Amino acid sequence: MHDLVIRGGTLIDGTGSPGQRGDLAIDDGRITAVGVEIGPGEREIDATGLLVTPGFVDVHTHYDGQVSWDHLMEPSLYHGVTTVVMGNCGVGFAPARPDRHDWLIGLMEGVEDIPGTALAEGLTWDWESFPEYLDAIEKRPHTLDFAAQVPHGALRGFVMGDRGADHNERPTPDEIQEMARLTKEAILAGAVGFTTSRTVNHKTVEGEHTPSYTATSDELWGIAEGLKEAGAGVVEIVGDFPDLEPEFAMVRQMAERSGRPMSVSVAQLNERPEDWRRMLDLISEAQAEGVELHAQVAPRPVGVIMSLEATFNPFIKNPVFLEAAKLPVAERAAVLADADNRAAFIEGGMIMDPRRLFRLGNPPNYEPDPEESIAALSDAAGQRPEEYALEVLLENEGTGQIFMPALNYFYGNSDHCLEMLQHPHTVPGLGDGGAHVSFISDASFSTYLLTHWARDRATRKPGTEPLPVEYIVKRQAADTARLVGFLDRGVLAPGMKADVNVIDFEALSLEAPEMRYDLPAGGKRLVQKATGYRYTIVSGEVVVADGEPTGATPGKLVRGAQPAPASA
């Protein structure tokens, strides 16, 4: 008798092969049989009419602090994700000397918009070295599997002290060697990689550039030697690449010197809307010459979600709003809706271009047509854009949301996202689960891939061919798992880890993000859920049933690369 049998579903096995109807058996946290005529189970799930897929692997999250107080790792678990990889963008909380705690909190708050008050209350700091950090977070119960990477910012602060944040300072050769040693130590203890940031958008809470922004080639290549000596681990880099060719050459050298796989963030920037094509060409050239370089890409426009509760909205400098902002949200909405205040509010204006603002809606629309902008709709209604935008924000008892695409929307559509997704050297990433908590909610990327690209876009934009479900699942499960060296998951096959989704594909839908005030110290965050995930299973245990956590906590820290089981 098997522990669990999932019967009669369409098995999308993660290899890209066509789906086949069949059964799947699980024993002791592993898949033991896939096919037909499988024997009985102590528990059985009827998956007739449903998809059965591997659990999704999200390689770009920021749960580094949240993992120490939240066993659920919301919102990722609502989107079929069973393994998360954190420590991206060069920010995190280890290694950490006691005098660096506040500095690291300020860095994370500034770069990833996680409230410093929540981090200060939630972090336990029962570690100093990176191996001690892994031991500390491993002790706590968790719903999902999670893996950690060594962040460059924390490494600099640990080795260089205050000088690590000074962009006029350079590490000495001895300090570079120490960073390499600590990187090797972390990798050998179970870190899955090293990460760094070279983007002007990443700043501390004081507005200073992230510590790694001006790191020299000597520093990056020195750290690469630590990875080489460890003989394991991956590298993740987010950057702007304003001087594309020489910057990319430096990054490529880091991959060559370390001998380790590397992924680089790639998106369409408004100021250089075609650079992403050259980036992918350079990555392809590197791959052809034996350098394992990949791009992490987003499946939709990346943008800011604005509301009367969020960090941003179009009226954050409007005098009437500034007064109302001192009130609780419900009272704030009532004041702004009052007819006596309305004229003064509209005259106060807004600071954002209404041509780039859109009602998000429910279910949310992340690929709006330019004719659906606040500017276009207000003009059609004979209203000022300020008045129309206010009406959107006042919807749903003052919780209405406006979406402002910032990346991947220069031409008013997502055609380029499709090109990026289909490139042979990309993986879906950049969802930032656990970060940008009050104005971005992109941990739902995995659900969006299935609903938008495999189903809905073909209806919304006639002439568009949907991507096969099998392809989407492979990209978000097997391909992401392999990027970080996890060969024991992402595919439904005997011997593989029993991380599984049972999905009602026709009912699968994103819900609008909801603002909650449940972080430590009452911090706020957006949480986006989905309907249609009937079951999400981690190591053979059901952790989510019909959108609700079951309370099971089978999640484990994943230390380093996980080889494929011999029977897979």
C-alpha cells in the first residue's frame, strides 16, 4: 500500500513531453510509481479532469528574514511553489557581525522594501557566520523547501566594516582573499551560490547605492576564485549594464574564472528598450564557447501597484492627500471621497504620467492595452485624469489599485516577454517573493505563466498562439531546478522528490493583491492568492488544499546541489 496515490489526472511530468492521463504514487516523500494500474494508497486524491505537475521552483526570492519567523513563506505557497531560493541581489543577513545588524536591516529595507521595524523585531540574530545562519534557520519548521545564497553586501560589511559601504573605498588584496574564503566556507556548508547587485535602483534606506554597486573586477574575480575552490555553487547578478559590452565582459570573466553557472537579470528598460536583445546574444555567444551563462527573465511587465494603503500612489505629493494620509485607511478614503475636498484634491494634481497608469482590476490585468490607460479612459469619460484616478483608488471601499508598468512595457505589450521566455538560455525568475512588500506582488509569476501564456492571451489578443502547458511547467519546474543544481526535483519520475501540484487548469485564476498588516511590528505587505490549485504537496505531504494552508510543515533547508536519484 502506497502512502499517497493521485489518480486519473493528466500528468505533466516537467520534461516537456505531452501530458498523459495516469496515476502517481508517493512513498516516504518520494515518487515511487508513475503510470496506470498503480495499487491502492492509504490516502488517495481523485485528479480526474485536473493537471498533475511537479512543484514549482522559484529561484529569485527574498525570504532571508521572513524565513526566521514565517513558516508559510507567503505568498509563494499560494502559487504552486514548493522550493524557494533566497539571498538574491547581493542582500541578506549573513555573515553578520553584531555591529552590522542595523546596517544590514537598512540595506534590505532600502533595496527590497521590507519594513525595517518588521526585520528588527522578527530577526533572531542567533548567528554570525553563514554556516551558523544556515543552522539557525534550519531548526525552525517550514512549509516549503528553501535554499540560501551568500549576499555580496553582507560579505563586504563583514570583512570591511564601515568601509564596505563606502564607494570611494576598495578592499585590500587580503580582504578580497577573505571574501573568497568566506564564500567557499558558505558554499561548503550548504549555500547554493553567491549573489551581487550592480543596479542604480538598489539603494540603502539612507539612499546610498548598494555596497556592491561599484565593486571592481579584482573583487568580483577574487570571489570567483572562492567558488572555484569550493567546486560548487552558482552566481546570480542583477545589473543595469549601462556600458553593456565591457560590463558584460567583466561578468562573463567571473563565470569563466569560477567555472560555475551564472544567471544575469534581463529586462526591457525604457531608456534602452532593445538592449535586452544584445544581452541575450552575448549570453548565447558565451554558451557556444562553453561558458554556462543564463538570463533570468520576467513573464510580464514589472511595475508598481499603487493604492491608498501602499507606499506609492499618484497623489503622494498632493496637499489634500498628505493631510488625509495621517488618518487610518478607511477614514482616509472617506475624506478623499468627500465632495468638499474633491475639487481641492483634483487641483492638487498628481505626479505620475496618466498614460502609464492603469486600473489593475480583479482578476488583475498585467498586460493592459494603452487605450485602457487612466489618460485614455478619463478623456473618453470627459474627466480630468486626477478625478478618474481618484475614483479607481476609492473602489472596493478605498482599496482600489492602479498599476504602473516600469519594466517590460515600453511598446505597450508583452511580445518581448514572450521572446525572452522562449529563448534557449533563459529561465523564469525575478519574482522577488518576500520583497517590495507594499508596492510589488510578483511572487505570482508561476500562476501568471500558466493562466496568461498557456491559456488567456490567445483570447485577449487574437492571432496569439498559447504556449503549451507542458512547456510552461518544464520552464518553471525542471529548468529552474537545474539552474541551481537541484536534480532531485522538478520532474515527475520514480525516485524524484514528491513535490507535486494538482491543478484545475480551467479554474486557475489570480486574485487581486490584498494589503495585510501582519508582519512583525504590524508591518504591511501585499499578499496575492490564486484559485485553482487543488493541492500542493511537499515531500509527499499536502501543504495547501483549495488555496488554504493545511498546517503541515515538511519544508527543509536545501543545502547545496541535490543530485538526481539513481532511479530517476
